[in-house]
Amino acid sequence: MTLLDIVRLLRRRWMTLLLGGLIGLALAAAYSFVQPVEYTASASGYIVSGSSTRTINTDPTKAQGIADSYLPLANTKAVRQRIQNHLKNDPSGAREGSIRASMLPGTNVVLITAGGDTPQKAQAVANAGLRAFAEEVNRLESLNPAAASVGPDGKLEDIPTTARPRIALVGFEPAELPSTPSSPNWLRNLAGGLVAGLALALVWIYLRKALDARARVGDEVEQLADASVLGVIPQSPELGKQRKKGKDVAAMGVAGEALRSLRTNLRFVKVDSPPKAIVVTSANPGEGKSTVAANLARVLAESGQQTVIVDADLRRPMQATAFARDGKVGLTQLLAGQVRLADALQETDTANLKLLPAGRIPPNPSELLGSRHMSELLKTLGQRYTVIIDAPPVLPVTDAGLLTASSDGALLVVRVGKTYKDQVSLAAKIIRKAGGDLLGTVMNGASKRELGEVMYGHGGYGSTSYAYQETEQPKRRGKRVREEPLDDDTRTHPVVTDEDPIRPSRSLPEF
């Protein structure tokens, strides 16, 4: 995946990034809200050397080294006790507190920092802390290490030295009254929450992409099935309405254009010997293969081709319902020799399209569909018609593989975001092992927003691939103008009338 692919993926998943950032901000705000308010004040002292505190050390390196050794004393019990003594009568109400001592880099300045729940307490503790820390440092510098001894109470006895002290800490600048609280730091917390939320969103997007086992992109499906993607059918409510009410494909908008594109691509699959009998199947149930088969037959018929759709799904037949026809008599009775082919074929609301329903569901669908009579029936129909065969799914049963071996090839319908990648490759392998030819795949149910990615991968052109096909109908006086059909004389296809019905071949039983 290139950097450009990553950018496009993030642009497509911007809602996930936005949600992650908002969640991070919300958690950071909640954390900041429950934190106690604290103010921070700092007082500064200066390190001087020599016997006189008025003598300033112009070279701070030596004094800094000595002063650094005294910084840990800021949190000792002796310093805290001195702070309490200085705060006994303080009007701010502070009675105790802890301080933090640090050196400003490259200087002799010591910073004493203290906190409090009010600005006055923070200021008082910082000033008291500077005095207490200076007293303790100066006391230790005045001791005579050679004569020092530990008293009965375990404390070091104060025995002054006659030597000159190395350094002395004097007050330099008292603490100012803080105007804003130092904690919680809303800006820092919110920025951290935003960054953390975005980071988690990025991790989620990457893991979802890396661990996604479902087929979503056309080039992946082509590699898995080792066959071209001949069509991408977008999600469209018109498909379901058309299936129930028998509307023409022109009323299906973007989905209708996608079906016409599928019809065009089928014509170029085998230029020298165009397929006449095409099996439409899928890896699993519920992936839309019956809907694709019905509408593909419609677009073929609307282009002028004499078409027959055969409902060979003898387990869950759907075409009789799709075309609003009686499906009690059909393929099973025809193969059993109970009816004639001309009687089993039914007219539909679409010109040039006939339906051969499934008929009564038999106890042995695989034997019927794999029989010699079924193969000869497809050859007979293929002499006059383009035959679209609605077959059962490939993985649950073997019917589709048997039908593909008797036809000119198969179309494998893949449901975008539902069919697993390993199921695509397994279904293609089963079709080829049965002796069939996989003409290509059809990706069904693609989101219009992600249509470009489904067709072209992460480097796709977005959802505008079919934008030119969704032009609005012209309007007049606030009402939509109905699109008039083309005149019949503009069609150049031959018309087969009912006076010339197709009869079964001699190898079929006479009905």
C-alpha cells in the first residue's frame, strides 16, 4: 500500500478519525474536570560564595556543583518542619506544604516551587519554603564536619566551624500571586486526548483493513477468482422494487446502467464464440445471484436478444416470484417428460424474454440438473435464445458445478462486504474442477459512496464513477416528465413469434 493509498483510505474513513478524536477529547475533558484545582508559585534564591554574602561568585560552575548536592533536602522532614514554623500565623490559611527545588541551567539561581488549592496558599508556601530551604542549607554549611557528633536523639549536633563557608543561599525574588491554576492543564490534556484518540482510530483503521477477510475490492476479487470483474452492481432500492413489480431496467437508475455495463462486458468475454448459456451463481445464499440473473436477462432482452431465464435453483426457486408468474409447472416436469417445452415456457412483461420456472421441487435436484436431458435442453435453448440459468450457490451444494459443465460458462456473484475472500477462491476452484468455465465475477451490493474503491481499489475515483448516469429527468410545471420508450422500428433484432415454438430435441422424451 503506497502513501497515496493510505491517504485515500484515511479520507474514506474520515468519520472513524473524527469519532476517535471526539472520544479522546471527551475523555480528556472528563479527566480534567475531576482533577482538583491547584495553583503553583515559585520563589527564587541566589547562591553566593565566601564568608560574606555580598560577595557574588562570578563563575557559577563551582557554586552550582555544591548547590546541586543540596537540592534533595527540599523534601526532607527538617525543611518541612521549618515551613510549618513559618506558616503558623500566615493569613492565607496555609499550615504546611511541600516544595520542589531546582537550579536554573547556567545560573546560580535556585527555584523553590510550591502548590496550593488557592493562589494565596501557593504563594505563602513558596516563600516559606525558600526561607526554610535557605536556613537548612546555610546551617549545614556552617557546621564543622571534623567536630560533628550525633546526639542521644540521633540528630547531628550543631557545632559551628571557624572556616569560611563554601556557599550561602539568600533570598532573591519572592513568589508572585498566581493568576491561573496550573492544574488541571486543560489545553495539554485536551491536546493529549485528541492525539490519543486519533492514534487509536488509526490503529483501528489499520487493523480493520489488515484483518478484513471479506471481499471488498475488485482487484482482490480478480486475483482470488482468477477471473475478471465484469460488473459492479451498486446498492439500489430500485432493484428490489423492480424485482417485485416487473419494471423495466431504465427505471433502475445507477443499477440499470451497471447491468447494461455487465451486458456489454459479457459480449467481449469470448468474441469468437459468445456464450449462449450462462450460469449465474454465488458462493453462499443471500448474495443476490437470483436478482442479478433476473435483471441480466431483462437487459439482454431489452437490447433485442431473444432471452430465456431458467430457474435451475431447485432448492429455493425465486424467478417465478420475481416475474410474478405461476411456478408450479416448469423445469422439473419438463425433464421428467410430463410437459412440452413450449408449454413450460412462459411469457414475461419484458419483450423478448421468456421464463422457464423451476416447477415442483424434486427430492434429487443434483441428479436432475446433472442429467443428459438437462444438458440437451440447454443446447436446444441455446440455438434460439440467450439462456440465463439461475443456479444454486456453489459451496453448499454441487448443482452449480454440474450446470456449469453443461453450459458455456458461469458468472460468480460476490456480495461486497459479505462474501469472504477464501469463499471466492474456493467457489472458483469448484467451478473449474467440475469442468466449467468461469466467465467472470459480478460484485453486487456495492455502496455508492465506495463504488470507486470497489471498482478500482484504494486508488479508485470515488463515488462519482456513475455520477453522470444519475442525471435528473427534465421537469415541467413541477412534475417529472416520463421518459418515452424508443420506437419499435429502431430495433434491428429478429423477432420469434409463438407460431414457431421451440420443440425439444429428439434425445428428449416426447411430451
